[in-house]
Amino acid sequence: MRVKKEKKQGARMPRAAGSAVTLYGDVKGRRVPSRVLEEQIQHAVQEGARKIHLIADGQHGIGGRIWPRQETVKITVEGPVGQRLGSMGMPGTEILIKGSASDDVAWLNCGAKITVLGDVTNGAFNAAAQGILYVQGGGGARCDTMTKHNPRFDPPQSWYFRDVGDSFAEFKAGGIAVVCGVEPRDPENILGYRPCVGMVGGTIYFRGPIKGYSERDVKLLDLTPQDWEWLKTNMKPFLNAIDRMSHYKELIRSSEDWKKLMAYTPQEKRTRKWFKVSTQEFRKNIWEKEVGQGGIFAEYLNHDLTLLPYITTGKERRNKPLWSNEKYAPPCAYACPTQIPSHKRASLIRQGRLNDALELVLKYSPLPATVCGEICPNLCMQSCTRAHLDKPLEIDMMGTLALDLPAPKKEAATGHTIAVVGGGPAGMSTAWQLALRGHTVEIYESSGSLGGKLELCIPKERLPARSWKGRFRGSLNWE
């Protein structure tokens, strides 16, 4: 019954009339679920709406993930706003909130311009990579944490008219933040408690008093003439957007009213004294000074306090890190029966490492020009998300180009000899992977000719023998 009711609500969604449409978060006294409202917004944009007026009722994720189009999509939001407004917002999306907003505004922002005519709560602009956040009021705790900057694009910008809460810019890795300090909640501390902990990149401009910052991570500096020019130039669009242009003269009265915080570079950190503390010194002078001699479990220990004489490394180590971001494959690699990571090849190409991108496939298959280049139905290209924007990456061409590359280097010999019965595509691929891992492999094939279906079933005009015989037979005894 619940599914049918949600469908009924979706059916009430007005179609875009021309370029503008109004959507409602409450229909006849019943709140529209966040998922349903997002589907309505996406459908309205697909139907041609470029101006959306939304009367919200606490829905989450409003205005996020609208793919770039030739025209700007403008969304005006009134009413209670839920969490993650504009999360994963894309370039070409402009969102105006007539009031305050809940947690995680502009979370993972990818290019949207978001203006809040009120306050934002915790986590605003978290992990943003592009785009702009304008806030007419102040920010909650942990705003601007883990922001970053891709040098191919303009740095992300966050602007706060009043102040921000505790743990501001924690682990910040890029981008620009501006805190104007107008009528702050705490007139003696506009950046809150413990700002900039773990910050490694980016710049924070602020105007007003503070009660400290993470001196191990950032340095406090005066503005340069270039800083002051940037601030004056970009202050106008900010104040215009939040309807506070009357404060322009006050905010640009003098560059001496402003300071900036910048992260130490790795080179600067290496020269600083506190980064050269031995384990024994840290335990005695810092740790035990705070928690007591022997640490927090000292009363339960009945043996001497000693340090391990060595740490097991290399092949003998007992614990190895596992990156969670490799747990799930992207669509292209997931659809590939051989699990070839085409997303990694695309990344290598962007870095200018074309040869590395081509060689990568040989770690997964000995027959790149055979399957990928000639007879594969290209399931990876069918699943490529780039097709939603223009067309899939031409992954099949990368297989063809890998035909004449040398075999990859094998791991150290294990001393094991393994027999593979059958010299078809599966047997050859199995032998290839085992050999890469350092085993000695012997293939047994009753017909006396390797290839299986490649040799016996596929017409030569469709699959030239050179595309696989040269590759595999020439690599059977590679060193």
C-alpha cells in the first residue's frame, strides 16, 4: 500500500510549463518523502524547467545531483529545509534558500552555487571540491572539513557573514573560506574552539578576534596586496547575494582588520621542532604528563613498561591495511568478466601515463587485443557512466593498442609447479595469472594447438591470429 501511495503523490507532480515550475513538499496535509521529491525535481528539469520554486517540508538532499546542462537551473527553496541541501551539487545549479538550513549544506559540492539567507548548522560545505556557499548568518560545528581543490578548476569558496562553530576547517585540504565576523554570536571568538586541526591546504580569511588555532598545522599571517585585492573583488558578489551590501564599506575599511590562516607545507613541517619527538620523549613529556605515569591502564599492568624491540614488516607482517575504496568496483570494471579496472586506465591517461595505462590490462588478461580489441561485446562501454553526458570512453581501442607491449614482470619465483589442463582462453588466462604470481606453469592441451574457441570457432577475418598467438606464445617463457 505504501508504494502505491508514493506513486500517487508522484503522479500529482506538475509538468514544467515553459521554463518555470512550482513543487510542494506537502500535498494536502501529507509530507512528500525526500526520495519522491527528488524524483519530481529531476523530472521537472528533464522536462525543461530551469526555474524551480520549492515549498519544502523538511526534505533532505534538495537540489543535489542535477547533471550539467547548457542552461543554468535555479532552485528557490522556502519552508523548513532538511539535511544535505545541495549535496553533490553540480556546475550549472544555483540554489537560494529563503531562511536557515539544517546539517551538511553543500556536502560534497561539485560546483553548485548555494546561497542561504539565514544560518547553516553543522557540517556545512563538508568535503566540497568546487562551487560556492554564501551564508547570510553563521555556521555550526565542523564546517569546511575535508574540503579540497582540484587545480584544474577554481578553488571552492565558502563565505560566512557572522561566524562559525567549533572544529572549523578540520582536515581542510584546499579551498578558500571567508568569515566576516559581523555581529558574531561570540564577539571574542569568531572561529570557535579548535579550528584548523589537521588542516593541510587552503586559506581562511577572517575578520575579528579568535581564541587560538591549531598552531601545529597552520600559521597566522597578514594579508598580502594580492589577498586584499581578491577579498575586495569577491566581497561584492557575496554581499549582493545575501542582501547585505550596506556593510561593504565596513568590511573593506582596512586590510589590517583581516588576518589569514594557511597550512604549513610539508617542507615547513619537517623543520618544526615538535615533529622531531621520539616515542620515549612523547610518552614521558606529553602523554604521561596528561594521563599519569604508565598511562591510563597503569594500575592494571603487572610487568615492566617496555617498548617492542622491532616491528615486523614485509612478508612477515601480521596486519595489512585494506583500502575500503577498492571494496566496490565502478560500473565499467564491475561489468567486465575479467574485472579490468578501466577507471584506473582512464586516470593514468589523464596523468599523461599512456604506456602505463596500456600495460595495466596485461596484469588481468594475456589477450587484450583478442577480447577487448576484436570480439568482446564491450560490456564495460555499455556500463560506462560517461554515456549519460556524451558517449562512453573508447575502451576497446585500449585493448588493440596493447597488442605489442612486453609482458609484465613476474613476482619472485615460488618454487611451485602447476599443471593447467586445457589450452583454451580460460586455460591460457589461468596459466597467465599463475605465472605472474611466480609459479612455474605447464599447459596440457589434447589438440596440440593452443587457442580453443579462439582457434577453432571464430572466423579468421573476425579474429586475426596475430592478435592472440603472438601475444601468448611469445610470452610463455618470459623472464
